[in-house]
Amino acid sequence: MKRKDYLILLSAIAFIAFSLPACQDLDLHYEGGTLDDDQIKETVDAIPDRINSSVSGMYAILGQPNGFFGTSNRADDLGYMSVALGQDLNSGDMVNIVSGYDWFSPALEWTDRDPTYANPQLRLGLFYKAIYATSEVLSAISDDTNNAELKAKRGQAKAIRAFSYLSLAPYFQFKYKGNEDKLSVPLAKEGIDPRNNPRVTLNELYNGEGGIIADLTDAIADLEGYIRPNKGIIDQEVAYGLRARAYLYLEEWDKAAADAEKALVGYTPYGINELTKPGFYNATDHNWLWALLLPADVVGERLASWPSQLGSFSGNAYVSYAGIYRSINVLLWNKIPATDVRKKWWLDENKQSPYLEGLTWVDEDKGITYSGQAIAGASISDVKQPMDKYANVKFGQRAGIGSPYNEGDWCMMRAEELILLRAEAVAHSNLSAGKQILENFVKTYRNPAYTSIASNIEDFTNEVWLQRRIELWGEGFAMADVMRLGKNVVRFHPGADSNVPATYRFNIAASDQWILLRFVQGETTNNPAVVNNEGGTQPKQNDGASLLDGVTD
């Protein structure tokens, strides 16, 4: 089947899947393992390799294409990358055209609060699948084991479990401070019937027994001295980084700053001279702490891959074929100074970027080679549409520009995030010190002309948020920051230039109940103890026109 015909078929499937109630019940209760058997638990201390496959499975769940729904016909099933893309498209910072080919349009429309849709099904169920996979590992390791290898595996499992809860917590309830006693998500504790497991409070999720902080504290202890084989595996620095994120959400500033500093040992950001072409696909980069490793034999030419759904350069992709280029909102683009190297991560208003220089894209059917700036405007039959203004050229792919092989590692944590986290946290006890951390990073690594002008913590928090929105664009942090900061989602200003299509052109107040994700129908059916989020209405064109966010104003 020709690529064009195949994409048309799959886009029709996508339209049906997102227009009708999901036909597959969500099962958050992963019950496929047998490693809780007492006999296996007794033998595993002597033979640590017995649980290697279960440990590998924990990580595979987060990164495996087509691993959640179990069908190759779902090009939105990218694992954790689906979640990251969905959250960023919910925000005000990422936009694309309205297209029947776009599997992620519910996130732009904010119809993803419908509990029968597949998009929120994955964004909830993926993490419970990972949580129950960690249970297989944890149930096989004795609490009193002295085996260093088993302790490291236990630490990884607890870190994955904490990461999974941490990936849900910001979206099912408002920010932690002031809402500590409001309901979050269910804790999958041993001995609790998963068919009668109510939501716990935010305080219990973060601070209770078996909660996020306890798991990460245990993981840090278990991973002491552990040397991992590659960055696809969590080590102690990553666990510190995850706990720093958790403390940031809790607004425990001193603890967040201390953990970020420990996580950063041995890591430095990309230098200005390293940011010269599309990248962000290689786990060996010196600033990456943790990654999902996605080599060719895992990804290949799959459409369920982040180069197909986020990048702009794949020769076998929804984005390039249908012109669904993930682009920066011009409101945010306008806030990036011309002296900032990151301005090159997107095409400008003339559809140009220095990132295109030295690159080529070959139209094999016509024997034409497009070079440099000509790549943006090139149209290649069944492969590529011309790029939009402000389309991202930040993300490349390992196989090269125009390759149909959509391989590339996915960054889960890098030094830049932790530096910005530390700057924000330090400033709450010492504004001058926080400003110094921020200025040192931006001036040295991104914009030599940068100076922080904040005179109070509120203004400085917005300065850091602007830097996070630029630096971490497309990496899945946008809505988490909106939620933890209690910010409005702002996509347009009345009368201002906008590249947001009319269908998606609305703003949402921080207090609007629609901002909270819903538990999907399969979960509320299988676990009736869960009380769903309610309230608010789906936003429509021009709603919230007067709202501001303190950064793009």
C-alpha cells in the first residue's frame, strides 16, 4: 500500500476513534504477573537475573510504540511521549493546523476531558500499567535483602512508581498548596482491592506511606553506589531529580533546591556552540540524565513514534505528510530575544531558521534535493507539505533529515530543567541567589545579553517560567507548570497577531474545573469507588479573551 493510502486509512481510523466512545475498557489493574509467588520470592535473592525481564518491562511500558492499546493501527500510542505531547498541546505554547489527520486534536480542542475518549485513556492508564509492573518487581524482592543488585532493582521500581504518580498528580487536582486535602488519584497499595480503591488526597499521594516522597527517598537509599549500564536506567542522580520535581510541586523550596543540586553532579547544559542543528534525540548527550532508549529495531518506520508526531523532518510521518507541524505560539515566540540561541529552534515569520543551513532533504521520486532554507517550503508528494511559520526545527532524528526511520531517544530529564528548578527554588529563600543561578545559566548557555530584572519573587517566578517554556518546549512540561503555578492557559490576545487556528483560539482560567482531567469510563466502571472530576464546560472560540498569564501579556 502506498504511504499516502496508508495514512488516509489510518487518519480515518483516528477520526472514528476520537469521534466515538472508546470501545476498549480501560483496565488499570495490571494482573499479568506471577512474581508475588512465595517460592519465587525466596529464590530471587539467590538468582537476581530472574527479575531482569520484569525490570526491563517497567521501562518498556513507558517507551514502547503501540504498547498500550496493543494495535499497530493507533499512531497515537507512543507511550510516555503521547502523554508529553498531549499535555503540551493542552497548553498555550504549542499549536498546529486543524486537520483530520491529527491524532492529538482532542488535546488542542480540550475535548480530552471526555471520559470515553482514547486520548485520556492512555494518559491515565499508561502510568497504572507501569505501577502494576513495578509491583511484580517489588513483590519478588525481600525487604531485608542485602543483595546490592536486587536493592538497585528495587530502587528503580520505586522510582518508576513515584514517577508514574508524579505524572498524574498535577492533572487530576489543582496545585498542591491550598488543596492538600482534595482528592487526587488512587494509590495502588498491596492488599487493597483494585475494584474498590478510592482516590486519596494530594497530601497522602505525596507524603503518605507508599507515596511519592517515601518511594523516592527509598529509591535514593537503594541506588547508593549503583552504576547503571546506560541512561535508559534510573540511577541515584535521577531519583534525586525526581524528588526535586516532587518538592517543587509541594513548594518545599529548600528541599527541591538541595535535591536538584545533588542530581546535577557531573552534568552540564548544552553549550551555545552545540545548538546548531535539529537535535534532542541522543541519550549519550552529556546533559541528559535519563532517557527512553528507542533504537531502530524498536521504532523503525512506525508512525507511532515521536519523530512522526512531534518532529518536522521524518519521511514517513503524520506531521510532515499532512502538514501538522507542531509550532510555537507566536505570543511566546515574540518573548524570545533575537540574541537568544533558542530562537533558532523554530522557523521565523519568513519560514527561515539557521538550523536548516547545511541540511538536505531528497525528493527521491523527482530526483530533487532541497537544501538549507528551501527545505521549509519544499513539497514532496506523499511525504511532505511546506512548513508553517513558527514550526519547530528543534527536534531531529537519528537516521537523518527525510529518513522514514523514526528513531530517536526521548529525554526524560536533563540538566537544564534542574538548573531552572533550582533557580526558582533558591529564590524563595534568597532572591538574589536565585537570580544569579538563572543569569549564569542563560548568559552562559543561551543568551549572553540576558539580565534578570525581577525585583520580587512573583516577577522572578514568571521569569523562570518564561525560561522553562522556551527551554523545555515540546518535552511535556507545559501543563504541569501551568497547574503547579495556578496559571491561566492563554493562547491568544484580542487584536494581537495569532497563529492559533480559530477552532483552538480560546483561553482557560486557572480556576475552571474543566482544566482537571477526568477518569475514563472504563476506570469508573471497574472501580466505582472513584469519584470523577466534574464541572466546567468545554471551551469554545474566543472564550476567556481577557485572561492573562503574566508572561505573554
